[in-house]
Amino acid sequence: QIRGAPLIAVVAMLSISVEIETLLSKPCENSAKFACDIINEKLAYMRTSRPTAVNLFNACDFMSNLVKDEASKENSNRDSIFSSFTKAAQTMLKQDLEENLAQGKFGLEAIKEDCKEKIKTMGRINLLTHCNTGSLATTGYGTALGVVRSLHSNGLLQECYATETRPYNQGSRLTAFELVHDEIPGKLITDSMVSFLMKKGDVQAVVTGADRIALNGDTANKIGTYQIAMAAEYHSVPFYIVAPTSTIDLNLINGDLIPIEERAAEELTYIG
């Protein structure tokens, strides 16, 4: 299974490229129309998968327009259209990693500025993150967890608190694993511990990812993010959403219009 808004989009496009290669291994029509029909059929199917994460829809829109433009060129055919699609998918793979590294740098600079007094006093600070936004949710490095990695590599991270992220436990199953794997100092906490830690002054900043961002900045993310944001505001803890531009939905003016995925009840009632 693939999860993580940025990774879902990239893997979806790469999977279509793999299907194209499989198709080309057999005799098939060489017309531009044939290629367009095949790709648009696959893109339409991909759109039915996850409703909240907009990265996939933006990738489908981009690829659909790319195929349309390529088909309008003189002497375009099946091979030229398929080739353009595959090259674009490979570019998305490379671009996502580059964007993650850039977000890590931007997040580092923002936190250094916003928390400069605390850094001056403490030397190193504690971050808190929710769900999983690292290498297991992107093509590499991560979005919010990429910021954690950047602070750690610059000697500014004391500890990263990772919430369990109920009910599917992405924090305990994935984020905790990444922290241990990369030898980043961290601590797994229950979701209900967040406010208490902030009250104690143990959290200096919060970083999370996003599934979709509306034009006004409203953000949809893993369930539980909202109350963490409220707790952060109450305790005057800086709260950062870390996401690539592909997560922004230019068609929605606010978060009330973001479709929310209703997960299966079994995620709450079953373990394993």
C-alpha cells in the first residue's frame, strides 16, 4: 500500500508508466488517439482512489494537459505521447525530493527566526509532529519530518515528540521507526499528551504535513491535527504546515469545501 499525499501522486504516475511499458511489449495501435485514450482512462481511474489528498488530482490534471498538448503536435503518435508521459513522471519523482529538501531548509530558517530566543536560552529545542510525513510518505527526506531532520543535522534539535496518531497509528508505526532508523532523538507520545506537554513548556514548535490546502490557507490533514493546532495557539507554540505547492488546491477558497475521507470503522475496532 502507498500512503502520503506527495508519494501517492508520484507513484500513481509512475505506475501508469509501468503499465505503458507492459502495453508496448505487445502489438498495439500506434495512433495518438490510442495513446490519449489509454492514458486518460488510467488517470480517470486514479482519481477515484483518495478524496482528500489533492496532490494526486493536481498530478492527473497536469498529465492530462501534457498529453493533450503532445497530441496536438504535428506528427505526434503513440510513442511520442507515451514517452512524454514517462519523462514527466520521472521528473515528478526527482522534483518531489528536491522540494522536500527545500522545505526542510525553509522550515529550519523559519523556526530559527521564530524561536530564536528559546534557541538562545536552551541551545536545542523540542519539536512535535503528528502522523507520518517522512521518507515513507514522500520520495525521500519528508515534508514536516524533513524539517525535523534539518534541525537535527544543524544541531538544534533536542527531541522530537511523535504522536501515536490514532486510530491507524502512523506515528507509532512509521514516524517512530524513521526517528530510530536515522538516530534522531525522539519520543513516542499518546495523542492525549500534547496539551500537557505544551503546558509544561516542553514543546517549542509543531510541524505537520497536509493533504490539501485551500486558497485562504485552511488545511486538511490527519484527524487530530485540528486540536493540536488549537492547543498550540492557546499555549503560544508556533505551528507550521509543511507541504509542497502540489498540495494547494487553487479551486477551493476555504477549508469548508475540502472533501474529507471517511475511513473504515475497522481502523478503530481492530488491531493488526
